[in-house]
Amino acid sequence: MIEIKNVSKWYGKKKALDKVSFVVNRGEIFAFIGHNGAGKTTLIKTICGILDFDEGKIMIDGKSIKDDPIECKKKMAYIPDDPELYEDMKAISYINFVCDMYDVPAEVRERNIMRYAEMFGIREELNNTIKSFSHGMKQKVALIAALSHEPKILIMDEPFVGLDPKAIFDMKEVMKEVVKDGGTIFFSTHILDMAEKLCDRVAIVKNGQIIKVGDMKKIRGDKSLEKVFLELEAK
């Protein structure tokens, strides 16, 4: 579903990504972990077509994000770690705006918006302006907007930051549901025990290079993911 081939990215003289390659398959939850500044957000933004890259290819369901960005983006939803929303809009207006961009039919969007708003506990807040919300509330609005158009690929950068315990639990259940229906989830996180329990596969990035990628159980062996990560970071 997502194929990354020898992707490199420079910021001036700094090489943020160095020939990164791996595949995220359909129907799996894939964790992307690394220290701060390792290149996680840069790669996520290149996959989504937000940032350009200097070398390599990124294919979304067989299409190039560079050559066919609109078709690629139609299949995706992106949730950043710090959602930048139109804060003067009401939450419901913003969510409908996103649904309009994806041509979501009225009955589908109404069903999904109400379902996820109820799930994340903000149904009564939908008519309030986004600027009045806390970070966690804004994160919930971004999640509802992303999920309401039923993306086949869900890409998230630290999606659990700012969420309350119930919302974290509900989000994990939603992620399982998405992949059960044949979707794909790719996300970065610093919560390694959550990634260990939730994900099918994992890639570990260090200084812009992939130092380990594969099946979660094989990567871990008889250790915790945290232990494996710390050992690799120390090398």
C-alpha cells in the first residue's frame, strides 16, 4: 500500500533522510519510531506530499506521490502531532469542510461525524469555535475530520499526544477496525509499549537511516521493544 524506495531529503547541507526504504502493507498497523530529530516527521510529510524529497520514490497504492499527488491524497488522511486547524471555524464546519474536499456523501458524513464525536466525547462541543478548544480537543476534531471520509490509509504523527485515557483506548480500537476492513495505518510514536502491543510491523530510524525494520515479534525477540530500541540507539 505504501512503498518507500531509497528516499533521501536534504535541508541545506543536512541530510534528514538517507536512502530510506521499506514497505507498509495493506491491512497492517506499522509503527515508525526514533529519537527526536531522527527524521520521522520529515518522512511522514514526504509520504503525504507536504514536503518534496530529493531522491527515490514513494508509491501509494501503486501511484507516485510526486507524479500523481491528487490520486494519492484521495486515499489518505494525515493527522499531525500538533493539528493546525482553522481556529475561527466551528468544529462542525471544519469537519464538513474536510468532508467536502473528499466528496463525502451527506448520509455517510452525518453517520461518521456523529459516531466519532460521540466516541471522543465532543458531540456537545461541535458548534463551538475551535479556538476555544484545548490541544486535546483540537486533536479530537482532527481525528473526526480524518476518519469521517473513511480513508484507506491513515498516517499519524504522535497521534496520542494530548488525548485523555478513554480517547486513547477508543483510538486504538478504531485503528484495529480500520485494518480489519483492509485499511493501512502508519504512525510515529514515542510510546513504545503501545507500539509493541498494537503494531504488526515496525521501522526504527536513526539519523535519517533505517536501522531496523520488520515483523514486530521478530524485531523484539525475547526483549521489549523499548529494550531493543535503547540498545540500537546506543550503538
